[in-house]
Amino acid sequence: MAKRNSSDTSSPGNQSNSKRYIYEQLADRLCASISGKSFLPGDRITSMNELASTCGVNKMTAIKAVRLLESRGILVTIPSKGTYVADNAIELMQAP
């Protein structure tokens, strides 16, 4: 898994995140969107193809970011329906 080069300032993230995997940075961006109320509990997030395209990452990177947030209970994927923000996502993100 490639880590970001400190000289690479393209999205997602910035130089302060250079030691983290890209999928972790993308997961952080999704959490920020949820915290910032761009996505509310129950909202469907964009498709993996659209997420990858919008964020300038590979589709597999977008999938790993979503799986990471699913493992934390922040996102819920319903097969053939889509990926949604969990009802308790904001509380989970605020937990220590």
C-alpha cells in the first residue's frame, strides 16, 4: 500500500497527512463531511466510482476508505442499495 509522498499536495489531504495511507485520509474527509453536516445520518453517500473520481483516487482506495468507516460503524452498506451514514455516526465519531 502506497503512502503519500510529503512533496505530493494533490487531494485528498495535505502535507500534514503525508505519513498516512490515502484511504485513511479519504476516510477522514468523509468523517469531516459528516461532522460538517454535508452528509446527515441516513443520507446515501455517492457511489464508489463517483467518490473515487471526485476525490482523485483509485476506486479501490475509495472502497477501502468506506470499509474502514463501516468497520467503525459510521457507514452502513446495503447491497444493491448503496452506502448510508449510520444513524449514530456523529456520536461514534465523537467517542474517544
